[in-house]
Amino acid sequence: MQMDWGSWGGDVLSAEAKAARTPAPPARVEAVRDLVVERHDGFVGAVVRVEAGLVQLEDRRGRVRAFPLGRGFFVDGAEVELVPAVAKQAAPTRTASGSRAVHGLKARVALPSRILVEGVHDAELVEQVWGHDLRVEGVVVEPLHGADDLADIVAAFAPTRERRLGVLLDHLVPGSKESRIAEAVARGPHGAHVRIVGHPFIDIWQAVKPARLGIAAWPDVPKGEDWKRGTLRRLGMPHESQEDVGRAWQRIRSRVRDWNDLEPALLGRVEELIDFVTAPALP
């Protein structure tokens, strides 16, 4: 008579055959308070405490006994392995920007208004710190890739009372190129529905507090020298290629935990723009 060895190919000593004969391990169950379990010796009780590898069970008569965590327990007649409960972390109540967190947020249709920032690094930092707030309000942040074409971009966007434009510029100080561009846009036909603000830093990198990077201050780079590469060179970091600059920015940005790691000169300006583009349209 020919034996039917099934899927093991006739080898009862194969790994598959051994695995089939090995009983499955009991399910792991967290020893949460008030969970009713039964011991193999017949003691039934509810979990009242877990400490130092022991679980304390209280039966219906008020008797409390302690047992080592692990196997030897039953829940609804099925054997289980009792393990310590994993503490549930409370959801944060504040966002990285310091505002109140909104949980269970559903996707919101983006507002017609926009916030424009000078470059990709600016957009990444704003998203990192204010991303939750922006999604709550439905605000989109887009990079300008430089301020030189701002007047044309504003004209193409054609902002209105219901469709406003907020702009964040680097190095917005008296006499700078950025200040002249901002003044021209403010005098233009769309000036009433555009809010242009800026910080005094040459680049958004300087808005990160130097202490977060372990330096006393951002280095001085002479006018005419590429600021980012000059900064990296003075900090003793790779600076020859654009890839070096990108990697350096990611290192800098990774040190930013929340709004406390940014300079106040940036914080107030971003908050001002969010308020401007989300305020109800006035008649």
C-alpha cells in the first residue's frame, strides 16, 4: 500500500513536518487592569497590578495572589501568555509652533489664498514647524525660488479680497533689494490684498538659533561671497557642491524641534502671514 505523505514529500523529519507537529504558541495578551484570567491551578481573578515581573490577581472574595508573568494563564478558556501592558502615550496637546493641536483632523480643501516663501529651504522649515497649523487652516505654502520675479508672480496670481497673498522674504531690511521689490508690489494695483513681511537674516538658515548647532553665532560672510558655501567653509563643513549644501541644510533642519529653536524675528512674521490669509474677507 502506498502512503500519502501530503505536502512533506514523504520526509516526516523535514522542517515542515516538525512545524506542523509543534503546537502554536499561545497568544500574547497585555495584563491590563480588570482583565479576568484563570490560572492553570484553577485560581480566577482580575488583574489589579503588574510590578517587577509579577501580576497580582484578585478573586471574587477579595483574595489577592501574585504570579509570574508569562504562560500558564487562560482567557475565555484559551491559553495565553500574559505580558506587561504597553503604556499609551497621550496625544500632544501643542504643535511644533506652540498652538493647540487638533486631533482627528480630516483633509480640508485648500484656501484660494497662498503663502509664498523665497526658496525650498524656507518652505521646508515653515512646514516643519507650522505644518499642523497650515493643514488645519487649509493654507498652501509655495516657494518663489527667489524674490526677483515677485511683481510678475503677484500680477499673475491677481489677489483679491477673497484670494489673498502672503509673502515671506529673506533679508527684508531698509535699502536691500528685497525691500525695494516689496515696496514696488505694495504700490501696485494688488497691494491692498498682498502682505509682504520678512526677517532680517541673509538666509533662512540664520533663523535657527546657533546654540542648537553647538556654535556661538553664525559666521560672518563677506558681501559678494556665496553665503551658504561661505558659512559651511567657516564651520569646517563640506561646501564645494550643491549636494554639500543640501546635506548641510538637512543636518541643520534636523536640529529644530519646535518654535523654541527659531529666532523670534521669524516666528512673528510667519504667524502674521497665516493670520492675514485666513482672516474672513471684509466687505
